[in-house]
Amino acid sequence: MKPALQLRINQQLALTPQLQQAIRLLQLSSVELEMELREALESNPLLELTESDSGDGEAEAQTDGEAISDLARDGESATTDSEEPGYDEPMDFELQRSNYAAPAPEDADGFEAQDSEPEDLRDHLLWQLNLTSLSARDRAIGVTIIEAVDDDGYLHESNEILQSNLAGLYRVDAQEIEAVRHRIQQFDPLGVGSRSLSECLRVQLDACSAETPGRSVALALAAEHLEALARNDRARLCRQLHADAEALDAAIALIRSLDPKPGAQVGGGKTEYVAPDAYAFKHNGRWSVGLSPHCQPKLAINQQYAALIARARRDDASYLRGQLQEARWLIKSLETRADTVLKVAGAIVRAQSAFLDFGPEAMRPLVLREIAEEIGMHESTVSRVTTRKYLHTPRGTFEFKYFFSSGVATVDGGAASATAIQAMIRKLIGEETPARPLSDQTLAAELNRRGIEVARRTVAKYREALHIPSSNERSRLG
């Protein structure tokens, strides 16, 4: 074969560095964006954070004077005109414009405020143990027990394992471990360190006054009849306990007032806070959207460093020109990000205005394609924007994804969103008679009567998604 040259023409998509940066910034959450920009400000001398005037209008906040959307302008003007005090007045939805990298708040002593770490269950128990008069031997046993307690407050380790854990310090017997464990069970929360639900409930019942109605029957129930109580076999319980229905009711009410997971009420992890990216509010009878100030920080080119490029040596000038180009790309990418977030938020608010007016039951089916077609962007772009971006509304703060759901056909040819159906199911179950809870089939029949064509298995799926027990379980709990 002879070597030959061939010319071929084809098309392919090439992602420029600027486009790659814009895509990456688009999918960042507000916290990640803040970290990204702090790194950029530290590494690029051509970038600087400009001061913001609190009196600037929403349109002035857009870089290069570009008006992103009339929704943003409506958002700023909403501070002057209000017709409906419930929705039109932005109240806390309007934020005063401030620097993106605002200094951390300081306390009265001038030191930077620090958030203390939340106290977990073990810290809470160790604090009480240190306040208890115990020998060094018993204190070591107590520490070993507390370290073995799970988050619900139960001790599942056997005495043999606890003895082996203490072998490096002391040789203890099971009686010593049990004595310290019973002492810990009297700590707050009461019943922590128990090995079973029955023991946990009995410890809490022992702490009740002897005159507490139903206490004696409740102790018998907790000791030997929890399974029968779960089955709600009241007739059998009355026979076994030699108690009448009134005494049984008092005992059951007392047991229900106890805490089956005492450890769960302590700690629970550090609270996480969400910073909204956009705000929805009503102005002149129409829902509008405005960007949160941190969604588009005001970055600019440092003119002092930019002026040095012409006077710098060749190597330095080349470096500064590269940094200048990166700074311009970053500012442009931030403009694109803010533009896209505002367009998507505005389209969502227009599509789900009924939800904002009437609540979850009025949520309409919505898919990414509808928003993408409305704003003239690709579905993948909308998907990136809806991830870890939050919209603050008078009904709460929701991730953009919350407003998207599939639809179920209705009798009149329309569709109801899965979110609306879940809200209806929750409302129906909330209004049911506790003694006669609604089954999934009954719920499906009621939804069908209201014009929503939904099967029983679909109702069961939505109910489980809401973490609502089945009718049988609700009957036992009722």
C-alpha cells in the first residue's frame, strides 16, 4: 500500500477554558462559590472586591450595566410599593446589599465570634459522671459504659466485652459493671444505658410517683407484654393483667408519654444553614424574583495592577496579562451564572405561582425540558442550576429541584404533580379518625373521587416517601 494524504471535514464541540469555567461555576453551591472566589482573590492580584452602595438599584447590581431580567427590577421596586401586606411587602426577603467577603461578626469583647461545637450524648453523660462521687475504679467503668452507648441511648455491648475493654486498667466483675450501669441509668436522659426497650421503660416508670395513674399496670406491660401491646390486643391484655379497660387505657397513656429512645433527644449533630440564591415575592399582584446579593459578588479589575502591564518587564508583563485575562473570564462567568440562575428561578416562579398562592396541593407537574425551552437553554444546563440552589419564598426556602415533579393524569384530561398528591395524602391522613385509619385503597378511592387517577400501589409509594406508617401500624399507634 502506498502512503497517501486525505482531507476530512467534521464538526466537534471544543470546550474552551472560559466555557469550562462557566460550567463549573454554574454547578457550585453558594458556599462552594464563596470558597472559589476567595481562592481567586488570593491568587490573582488583578482581581479585587468592589465596595457596594446600599442604595444601588437591582439593575445597577448587574455587571456592565446589563439588565438580566425585568423580574430583578421588580424585586428592587417592591420595597416602595405594596398592595397586599401578606405577600407584597418583601420584609425579610429583601437583603441590604453588602460586600461578598464581609468580615465575621464580633462579640462585645472585640473577638471573632465562634460557634461552639454541639454537645453530643456521650459528652452530656461524661459531664454528669464527672459530677458524681465515684471511685477511680467505678469512674473508669462508667467511662467505658458511656463510650459503648449508641446514639439512641442503649447499651448493646455485653459485660464480657466491657470487662475486656477495662482489662488494661482494672479487673472488674459483672456485678461492678451492673452497679455502675444502674447508676448511669438515673442520669439525664432517664433510662440511658438500658439494654432493651422494656428495661428503658421500666427505669422511667420507676422514677414516676407511686400515685401516678396506671403506673402498676404500665410496669407489668413494660416487663412482659410489649409485643401484645404492639398488636393492640386489648381484650387479651385485660385478661392477662387482671385489669379493666379504664386501667389499661391509663397504663397505655402513661407508656406513650415515655421516651423509647432517650439518647436521641441529646445532640443530633450541627445545624446546617442554607443561604438562598434567589428570593420570590409578590409585587403589584404578580410574583417576582430577585437575586440574593451573594449570588453575584461585585468583582472588578484592579486598575493599579492593570496599569503596570505597560511599564513592566517582558516576563512580568506576560504574567500580568495572563492574570488579567483570567480575571476577565471569571467576572464574565459570574455574570453568566447570575443570569442563568435568575432566568431559571423566574421561570420556576411563573410555572409554580399556584403553589406560592395556595400551597403544596396546587403544585403543578414540571420537568426540566419545560424550563429549558422557556429560557432557551439545554436541559443539562437547567439541571446544573437546580442542584444545590435555593429559592426563598413566603412558604419557606426550597431547593430548585423541589419544584420539579412528574405528573399523574386527572379525569378532566389535566395532570396533578406528585408533590401535590403527596400533600393531599398527608392532609387526608392528618384528618382521619385515629381509631379507623385510612387504608391505601381508601386513599386511592378518595383521590379518584377528586378526579386524580391514581392506583393503590402509587398511593403506597407516595405514603412511604412521606415516612407515614401503614394503616395497620397507625392503628396500633393510635
